[in-house]
Amino acid sequence: MHDTQLKELVGRTVLVTGGAGLIGSRIADCVRQAGGRPISLCLLDAYPRHTYRDLFGVAPAGPDVIVGNIQNPGLVKKVVAESDYVIHAAALADVAACTRKPMAAIHTNITGTQVVLDAVAACERIRRLVFVSSASVYGNGTPEDWARPCEEYRTVRKLLESVYGRVPPQFHEHTPLRPMSVYANTKAWGETQTALTLGAVGTSYTVVRYFSVYGEPQVIKENSHSWVVAWFATRAALGLPLHLNGGGHQIRDLVHVEDVAAATVRALVAPRAHNETINIGTGAPTSIRSVAELVAVQYSGTRFEETPMPPADPLGGYAATHRLEAVLGWRPAITVAEGVARYADWLRKTPEAIPAWLRAESEAATA
């Protein structure tokens, strides 16, 4: 999509739920750069407050940041009424946290989503809602995905098998959904409910399925196995071994947060994105072990340690990007090698991004 289409956002107000988080804050920056006014609605409870301010560049007391809960119908109705577009990115997005606390996932990802959808459906001013979903809805794909690789990589099947030990599936937007976790299940529900609620009143919507998002200023969370680049780089920076769950043979399509934000904002205004579902990925499969090897290039002496697979961790696959390119007229620009190098460089310049609890683990390990 030509950036001239982003001119549609000039002078427009865009509500970004979860707009103070890693991805939401990058989305808000993109809206601002396009000439729009982002309003961020967020609880600010996923990280310490200083993380939002010092790393994500969010001013919690700023005029365009509203600290509040998407489960509050009155508040959501009020901010939706002031907006022209909505990007619904707020969620309990940590797979492990959702598994530990499924009711918390239901409250935020299902109840909260319904509150947002109801407010949007009742507001004639809204031009489009973008619902942020996840590639986790695909799970491990179907047996057919494994048996019949797509034409675009059929010619390199032997190479893929030699690198990964198998041919990883490519997920198309029409691939049947097979969520394997509480988090993925809430996202699959949100997709269907978005279509049902907004389709009934004729409000335009787009569903975007993020693949594995990474990139500065991402910071790790305790007791989580998400955000593999941040985890590996942070542990390597402290001299800790990199944990290869299940040997690190899982496949991910790693897409930089800057590219994710750019694609999401384009989905707001692209005419062909009306009522579409779009994969947001690079179309390149990368094994977890390969990520570890890229991180090891940045930190000499890095050690690997094989660990058990966590519950509900899919073997994964990678994105079909035909629809992304056709609908948005755009494609991601940052390669995994470049993105990992950028993250390691950022971490060296921003040592405060390493949490105290992991520093303590490192000190204990070397004591």
C-alpha cells in the first residue's frame, strides 16, 4: 500500500487498547507519524511503571494515555465515542500466564473484547476496528499441512528437511484453526466474535494474526517462555545458558515489532482490508535453535542447554504472506539476522532493561 493512503489518518483519532504495551506503543507512534492522534487505553499493570516510561516511551500521565480497564463498559463507550478508528490490542498475551490463570484470560481476552465490540457496534462514527489476533490459533496445523507443502517452497523441500528435520507447515488464512492453549483459544473466539458482532451492524473490521513478535524495546517477564529473542539475548548478556525447550526444533516466523506496527496501522485504512483476515509475518521459517545461534554470534561463549517442552508450546510453522502483500501492498523489511543484531545492540546500550530478578539468578549461578 502506498503511504499516501495513510493520509486518511491525518486529523483522525485512533483508540489503541493496550496502547502502552510493547506493540501498542509502537502502533501509537505509527499513528502519530501518520498525522493521527492515538489514544491509548491500558491498565499499565503488565510491567513496572518505569518500563512504560523509560523503555516504551509512554507518559502514563499524558493527555492521550487513559489508565483504565477494557472491562469497564462506561469508560470504553466514552473513549470509543471520541474515536474514528479502533485497534483492539489489549489482552493477557502471555501464553504461560493464560495457562496458569485461565479465568484471568477469560476476563480480559473474552469479556474485555466483548465490551469493546459492543461499544464499537453502537458507535456510528467508527470507520474500522482492527482486532489483534495471533498465529497461535493455527496450533500445529492439520495433517494436510504437513503432507502437502505449498508450491512456493516445494522446490526447496529437501533443504528444509535437512535444516529442520521436517518440512514446517505454512499457515494460510484459510487454514483450519486448532488452538492448543488457553491464550490461542481466546484469540480464536475473538476473531469469530468480531465478525459476528460487527458484521451484524455493518461496521468494517480487519483481523490481523501476528506471528512471533520480537524487537527492541521488548523486555522479558518472569515465569514466561514467550519472546524468545529477548529471553535469549538477556540470558546471554548475563552469561546464562540459553534454554532450548525440546531441543529448539520448534519453528517460528519472527516478525519485528516495527513491521508489526506498520502493518497494523495500514490495515486500518487499506480499502481491501475490509472484513479481511491477514497474517502478519515474514514468510520465512526460523527454528528456535537458529535464533539461539544468531544470539550466540552477538555474545561469545554462549552455552546452550536442552530443556523440556513447556505445556501448549506448538511445533509451529510460518506465514503465507500473499494476502498481506496483496491487501496492504506492503511487506516486512527487517530480517531476523538484522533484528537480532539490533536487539543485542539495544540491550548493550540499555542495561536497565535486564530485570533485577534475572541478575540475581546470574549472580547466584556464579557464586
